[in-house]
Amino acid sequence: MALWAKVQQLTGDSMRHMQSVYGPHFPIEVRHFFAQWIETRPWNEVDEDNPEHEKFAIQLREQLVELMEEKAQELSNDDMFLTKLKLQETVVQFRQIYGNHPMNLVRVIKSCLATETKFVHQAESQVEEDCKQASTNRQIIERFELLKKCTQETETELRQLQHRQEQFIIQYQESLKINGQLQQLTSQPNGQTRIENEQRLQRQKQALELQLSQQAQQLLQMRLLLSEKHNETCQKLAEVQSHFLDEQLISWKRQQQLAGNGAPFDASLDTLQQWCENLAELIWQNRQQIKKVELLRAQLPINIPQGQQDLLPLLNTTITGLLSSLVTSTFIIEKQPPQVLKKDSRFTATVRLLVGGKLNVHMNPPTVKATIISEEQARILLKNDKSIKNEVSGDILNNMGTMEYHQANGQLSITFRNMALKRIRRAEKKGNETVTEEKFSILFQSHFSVGGGELVFQVWTLSLPAVVTVHGNQECNALATILWDNAFAEPGRLPFQVPEKVPWPALAQTLVTKFASNCGLGMSPENLNYLAFKLFGPADDYSLHSVTWTQFNREPLHGRNFTFWEWFYSILKLTKDWLHGPWKERLIHGFVSKQQAQEWLTKSPSGTFLLRFSDSELGGITIAWVAEDPNKPGGGRPVWNLAPFTDKHFRIRGLGDTIKDLHNLVYLYPSIPKVQCFGKFWTQTQETAPQPGSGYIKPDLNTVIPCLLKTPAAHLFDEPLSPYDSYPQQASTPGSTVTDDMTVTNIMDNDDLMMADFGTDYNPDDIEQINVNELLQVYNRSMNYP
């Protein structure tokens, strides 16, 4: 099946992501009409950075334009009129955008095809996973049917055994009666009648004893056979339970932990609860059968022949152990407490017992208590030291409650809605460990009985590890600890050990997942290569590299005073808070070096710009663009970089409006008119007349580049090649407050001045050696000032 045919079968988020790939620079209509031609061209053989391939790129561009022109002429039907206009408009746009830059068209199409392939592969993988899960579900249902059949068979055989045993007892009573009659005959006088009666009773006794002997042997065989069948059933129950507890439930808990890093997670426990309840019912039925066999044995003891194993005592222990394991393992945390736990802040958690309804635990609802324990206390607890359950590492308010049974869905659970950590007792530091690397856990514990008090269960469960903070500035490093733990915790680990070193591809996937969940879209392979470069320096292949925890969040990056994670997290937070829309629309290149940006832009027309995250300032994004230097006419086209915009700026004016204000910016790299890609993010305003009697005119905010405005050639940057005069050039941002009576220009701070790209990124330390007074004297002399 052709790639485009597979793309059209995508649904949901995958289709929405696919639609966002296309736009005015490459309309989806072009992809649709010329799918076969596009997919059969050798795009991957074209190297965009090789000038020798430009001739072939021109041929491909011209062929595509000719196809669009021919298709537009063929569309004569009125229903296709709008499509015809779209194609004609696209022909004009392609000639404008890619006329002098055919390699950009190759780059765009290759990117679109790569994205399509990625989403199609993900969809196919999901279908395979769904089929696999459906097959697993069918197997589970079949195993349940087999277990039910086995349980019904043993129930039938148990009734037969009980019936045979009752018959045996009745006949045994007859034998005793005959023995009594014979005993009475001994007191009668000898005679023919006595002799005949004795002979008759002796014959009856012998026949009855033979019959009883045969029945006793049958009873023994039935008991042994029933024990063997119960043993087989217990083995099957243990296999199914192991699948649920060691695979399904462990997998659910692992997915829940990965969800802490933003991974997709189906939190529903309904199917798992249904399976566990079915299993609990079967275990309970078999346990009752085994207890009934024990009772029958106690009523009529029959010795087991020498050399044969008596399975019944082992069966009782096994079936009770299965029930105990099922009950204690299904006492789980459905909604985890926050893993970054701030002292004195309210938090919630939900605990659930999956088999509570089936075992009638809700008839006497148990109480659940929550306490906080240290990593060392958690280790001792797992070693089965029950005394540790009374030890705590802090005080939690509102930490007790009674489980509630919800009749509609059969759930037995409790939600703690108002817990708050009031006090924390920290352990002694280990080496250079900081407080944001110290892990705690919330321990939930309860006890209850089933079977009318016959069995009493002590249950407990631990939350995912949490880091306790007391101040907001600890959040970043605390999240680093949690991210690492969630991603690299190994099954069955000793709390809460994690590897000191992990493969870079594994960490890269974790960062992609985290970024995608917070910002709506992950990172490209090129982005990840740049992140690897930040960690390891230049290399041809990073796939075999490993990252240590120290590299990740202890040692600062080379030449900086912050760690890799602090830099990455500041960008994630900035994107989540202010750049979510443009990032999701793929309008921000983001993780790209200044050198790479310069190489791209120098090959583009003047006014082309891109957005990348700052290397030197935490939580900053800079705009780089190519244009002639107004102070050096004919002196070349340097790449300019605006000082990074941070949260401080975006609280006043959004990214879309900032780009609209800067008339120097014309095309988003590679060659998309900025109005077409950023227009949706511009604030639309309407001119309003002054309110009668107020005497005030509402001002507008506007972002400008002061150093260019002050130059004699600044007019050269006033909308160069800009065809967008019909769009308003100023717009106020909601929430801005200005008290002057005139239009206000939002000038950037002195430390945010623009600079040309001469190989170094913006850093406040770069301007320490500038002698401002000397520069002012030179300026005054040039203006003939005294």
C-alpha cells in the first residue's frame, strides 16, 4: 500500500499531527493530488548542502509546478473550483518561495515524507500491539473457561464423594446392626433355628463387609483422584495469578511510573479488576472445596497407602497462599501522590482494593493509614520487618480514612483529598548528595478479614518515590531526580536504587517523552543530536554513548554555571508556558546550534529568520535572521541574533506579536512568509475612539530593535520585501498596563541588546570590558558636541 494511502487511514492525534506538518509552504492538497509522483521521486538522493545537486532539485521543482498547472486546467467542475484556485495560488507561491532556493523544497518534502513514515509506523505498531493484546485477552478468557470447567468438575466429584461416603456410612451402620444381631443369637438356646439364623447373618455380614471393603477402596481412590485434580487446578490458578500479578499488574504499575515522565497511560483498572475478581472467586471456591474434603476426611478417616503422597495438607496451604498473595498484591495506589512533595502543600492520593467487592470486604470497610518513610525504612520494610511499619520520617495531616464501596462499578477505594506534609525528618547526607536527591515514599497500610473472620490480612503498599521540597527553587532539581528514577528504575529493585550511568538513547527517549507531554510535540532526531552535543561534545555517532547522573544534573555544562538538566528544564518550562502553540506547529527550530543556524540562514534570502533556544541564558529563546548590515552597505549579509527573550518578556508581549512587530523578519526558514505561519498567533485589535470625557487614548505596545532604529540606514530594515502592509503592525497584549497618554514603544532592556553573529552566543560576561564613556566621547566628537 502506498504511503499516502496509509496516511489517510490515520485517526485521532496522529492525523492532527500530520495535518500540522503541511501548510502554505507545502499544501496538503499538493501532497494528495500528486502522491504517486512525490513518493516515486528519489528525494533521499538529493543532498541539500551539495551545490552539484541543485540542478536536479530545479528539475524536480519544475516538474511538480508543471503537474500543478496541468491539474488546475483539468479541474473544470464547479465543485472543484476552490481546489483549482488553491493549486493556481500554490504555483505562484512555489515560484516565489522556491524560485531561487529549490533545495528548500527538497528539504520540505523530505521532512514531510519522513514525518508521514514515522506516524504510519507508529500506527502500524499500535495496531500490532492491539492485536497482540486482543490475542492475550482471548487466551486469558480461554484459561478462565478452563478453570471454571475444572472447578465445576471437582465440585461435581466432591458431591459424588460426599454421596458415596454417606452411603458407606449407612451400609457400615447395617454391618454394625448385623454384628449386634449375631451377638444376640449367642444368648439363645442351640437349635436348628439359631443355626440357620447365624448362617444367614454370617452370609449377610460377609457380603456386606466385602461390599464395604470395595466402597472404602473406591472412597480412597476418589479422594486421591480429587486431590490430584485440585492440585492441577491450583497449578493452573497459580499460573494465571502469576500472569496477572507478575505481568499485567506489574506492567500497569510500570506504565503508571513512566506516566510520571509524560508517557501515555491507560489508567483504567476495570479490566484488571474484573480478572482479579474472577480469579478470587475461583480461588475461594476451590478453597471451600478443599476444606470440605478435609471435613469429609475427618468424619471418615482412611489411611493413605504407604508410598503414596497425601496432597491434601499441601493443597490447603497452597490455595490459602494464593488467596493471600492475590489480596495483598491488589491493594494498590490508583492515583499516586505527587512525586515532588512540597512541605505544607495539600496533596491527594487514591488507594484501591481490586478484590474487595468480590470477597465482601466492604461489608466491614477497612481503615487506611498513610505515613511517610525514608528510603532506608522502605528497604527494611521489604525485608519483611513488620516493626518498621510504626516508624515514620515525618507527619502527615488528614492521613486516615475508611474505604468506600461504590455499588455502581463495584470498586472499593479511598481518596485522601486533604493530606499535607507538616514535618519531615531527613537522613544524613551520603557523600555529595543534595536534599533534592533524597527520596521518600508514602506508606499506605490497612487490615481486614474475610470469610467471617476466618482469614485476617495485613496489607500495605508503597507510593512511587517522592522528593520533599520546602521552596519553589528546589523544584527543578527535584524533578531531575524523579525523571531519572521513573525512567530507569529496574524491576524488583531495592528501594530506590537506580543506575548511575544509562545509555544516551534511553535518556534521549525519556527527554522526548517529557517534552512531548508538556509541550504537545516531541523533538526531532536533529534536536536530539544537538542535546547529545551539549553533553558529550562533537561526535559522529552518539548511540553508544552513556550519560552519568553527574553529567545530567551535578556538573555544570562546559563554560556555563548551570547543569544540562537545568538548561533543558528551563526551555521546557518556557515552551510549555509561552511557546506551546508555535512549537506544536513546528515553527520553532529550538535545539539547534548558533553555527548551524548561521549556515542555514546565509543560504537564504534576506529577511529569513528562525527561532532557537539560547545556549547561554536559562529559559531563553533567540531570533536569528539574515540581512545586510545597514551600517556597511555592500559589506555582506551577516546573521543577526536578538538577545534571548525570556518569561519576563512574554508576560508583556507574546511571541507571535513580537515577530509581527519586527519588520526585519520576513520569511520563517526555509521560506515561509511569517504572516502565514505566525498570523494565527497575532493579537487582533480594533481601533477604539477615546471615551467621551475621559481625554485618554489607549496606547499600544510594540517591540523594536533600538540600535537599528538609531542608525542612519535604519530605513533599509523598515519592512524589507514585506508584502503585508494590509496587516496591522501594532497590537496590544491583554494584561498590559500603560499610564502615559501616548503610544508606547516597548524597548528591550540594556542587557538584551541585539548583536550580529560573530561566532559567540550572548552572555552578560561578554560586555564587561566595554568602555561606555569612551564610546560616548567618540560619539560627541562626531556630532561636534563640546
